[in-house]
Amino acid sequence: MDISSRKITVKEVGPRDGLQNESVFVPTADKIAWINQLSHTGVSYIEITSFVHPKWIPALSDAVEVAQGIERAPGVTYGALVPNARGLERALLANIDDAAVFMSASETHNQKNINKSIEDTFPILKETAQAALAAQKTVRGYISTVFGCPYEGNVKIDAVIRVAENLLEMGIQEISLGDTIGIAHPRQVQEVLEVLLKRFPAERLAMHFHNTYGMALANTLVSVEMGISTFDSAVGGLGGCPYAPGASGNMATEDLLYMLHGMGMTTGIESTKMLEAARFLQGKMGKKFSSHQMQIGE
């Protein structure tokens, strides 16, 4: 497949997935200022926060304040993670555009992350998705541990298929396939997608790679070559999962843009503005980010 001139959608998840595992609380005003900067980079989707109960994700305990405080730019979809109908109620009051529900393909991680079995999670997500759709919101679904589980190891593809089928039957428009602990490699990605793309159209799938072993960009390239055009990433390579020991940061947005643009693909995002947003947050957090682009010239 000729991938030059392909249009790729990059979904910025830094404000949620990037910050959720940070021990240092980024002040609400700084979060808002940062998201406002991201809104003017050309990115079309920003996951701004999580409406999970604050005691579970203290770093995002200001979800309502952030969602209500940002300046919304035309053409940008503002999404948030929602665990259930109660979380969705708060998200709707804060006027989010897109609700992201989540569960795991592996039983143990689902129990650790959601405190419920996979089977018991389905009706909760169905209720949440249907309520969001009724409120005229779009809904995407995250599937964690697609390529491996920190507790169970290998995850069978049939388990991924079962979860994806259930989510799509709920009316969820897009499934984000998560390499939660960043252990996937290009051949594994190819093998998984070869199976999934026989069942699900490429436009309904997104990829969410973490960079624990430095494979995120390589895995992205394989995914693009197989027809996937939507990818989640986080400024600076921030991120991690509180319930996935060993998980490192997300694929860095600025590194992803360097590769995509250098290969002739388009994203609509201005790389220089994304780097400015990364530097702004790095200064506020007082820590060096892991992305390669942020380390050049330092």
C-alpha cells in the first residue's frame, strides 16, 4: 500500500492519559492554558480529562473545572474518559463532545482497572454508551491489554474480538486498540491486525501504542501500511497506567508528527506549535519529557 499523501488523524490524549499517572498535580489553570495551546495546533481531537472518581485518579480531580474552563476552538472535538453513567452525567454537564468508555481484553487487568469482570462490565458500558448517544455525543471505546497483559501475559485474539464486537454492538463508533504496557512489536501488530481487519473495517479502528520498548513508531508504521489511519498519542511521551505495572509513556505526538510528515503523510497539525505546547507543559511540570523531539538541542 502506498502510504505517501495519506491523511492520518492524530488524537491527542496527553491531558488525560498523559497526566493521569503523574504524582505531581498540574494546577487547573495550567491544564486549561495547555489545552488552549493544543487547540490551536491544528489537532482535531483532544482528550481533555477523565470523569473517573477523583479518588482513583487524583491528578484529574479537577475534570469539571478543566472542561468548563477551556476555550473551545472550531473544528476540535473535546473528549473525556467516562467509566459509567454517573461519570457521564458529570461529563455532559461539562459539555464534552465525545465520551470514551474503557475495558480490558484480559480478565485480570479488567478486575484491577474497573473492579469488575469483563462480563459484568458490558452492561455498564452499554448503558453509558447509549446515554451518550442519546445526548448526541460520539462514543469511542478503549480496549486495554490487546497485545499483552501485565498479569496474564499473552492475550488471545479471540478475547479482543469478543470485546470489540460487544462494543460495536453498543453503537460505539471507534475502537482504540491499546498496547497498554508497550510490549508489542511490528510482527505482532501485523498478525493481530490481519485477524481484526477481516472482521472490522479499518476506519472503525484506532491504535494506542505505549513506548516501553521503543517500538511505538515502528508499530504505527506497520499499522498505517495495513490501512489504519487513526492514532492516539501524547505530547512529550507522557503517560502510563496506574493498573499496569511497567507501563511507560504514550507514543510522543511530536515524534509521531516528525515521522508522518517526513514520509509525506498529512495530519493538519503544525509540528512547531505542538512542540511549543510540549515545552510549555514541560516548564510547568519541571521534568524532562522523554520524546526525542524534546531532547534535540538540549
